[in-house]
Amino acid sequence: MFIGHFGIAFGLKRWAPRASLGELIAATTWADILWTVFLLLGWEHAAVSVGDTKWTPLSLYDYPWSHSLLLLAIWAFVLATFYKTWRNDWAGALAIAFGVISHWILDWITHRADMPLVPYGRKFGLGLWNSIPATLVTEFAIFFAGVALYAWSTRPRDRWGRWGFCIYAALLIALFVGDRFSTPPEDINGIAWTGLIASIVLIGWAWWFDRHRTSGELPLMSELTTRDRNLEEEFE
Ligand SMILES: [Zn+2]
């Protein structure tokens, strides 16, 4: 899955307003970030094999460390504990843990049976990628639900908060569709480097525009002044 992971992160902001969207995206895409690093280190392996499923030309035959449920559960615990100690925010810590685990569930729905429960153990997958229409519908449904929740529970403070968010969402859709309908890449190292750099840019960008939006619990400056003005009028 691709933009579905971003959809979950956007949606989690509704329940974890103090966590940055960048942190939530790092959590929901944590498995794929590890995967790009482990591919480059040669600890995990993948191959380009056009037609592996209808959606992807990648055969994901060996990723016991980045994509097993057991290791992701351990990462969820470690990252959530780290976040809780650092930020003292329970809701954010729970959202981080949920985000890391949700990656396995979404990939289990989309991948063919290549998702291990434990490293080198039995593998599972429902194979949504065998149908292009079903993949598009599912990914877009999760993505737009998450983006809508985010748009309802946060508000732009300025034009960076508004347009940074809009352009980001549009870019993700373009990358998602473009990825499927472009010529399949040839070399796994290239895929890993592109994936890693894209992750850093997309997390940084989300962190940045999220700082230019406010999360419901804090009133906007403009509202504060109107309210104060009303109070003053009442007083007079
Ligand atoms: Zn994945």
C-alpha cells in the first residue's frame, strides 16, 4: 500500500492533536523506511518481476525484519515509549504505536501472501494488488477519509498551512498513480535510494505545513480578537 499509509497518519491527527503530522507519517511508513535501508545494507531482498501482481512489478520475497508483525510490534512499543518520554503526550504515543502496526495490516490487505508474522515464519496476504480497480478504490478511500479528518480537525494559520497541505495531498496522488503507470524500474538499489530520499522529503514537508496549521483545541488569533472585542463591547 502507498497513499493508504499517509491516509492513516492524516486521520490519526484527529485523535493526537499534539503529535506532528510528520511524526505520524514516520510511524505509518516506518516499515517502508526500514525496508529501503535494509535493502541498501543487503539485509533484505526484492526483485523486479513484471506481473508479480497486477499492481506492482516488485517481488517482495524477503523482508523478515522490516515487514514482520512481531518486529513492527516491538518497534511500535519502542517508538511510542520514546515519544512519550520526550513529549509526555499519551494520545500521541498511542497514535504512533497504532500507526506502526497499521502498516502491517494495510500491507497484509494489499500484498500477495508475502507478509511474515515473525521473521522467516509463515507469510500472509489477501492480494488486493491482483485487482487494479480494487486497489485504486481502497487506497483512495483510506487516503481521502484521512485527509478529510485532518482538514476538519486542523485549520490553516496562514497560506503555507493551506497551500502546503493542498499541494502535498495532490503530489501524493500524482506519485501514487504515476508509480503504477510509469515504466517499471530496473534496479532495486535505485528504488531503495528513491524511496529513502522521498520518505525524508515527505516527512519533512508534512512536519513543516503541519506547524502552519492549528489543531482545534487552540483558537485562531483572529477568533481570539473578535471574541475579545465582543467581550469589551459587552463590558461597555
Ligand atoms: Zn510496506
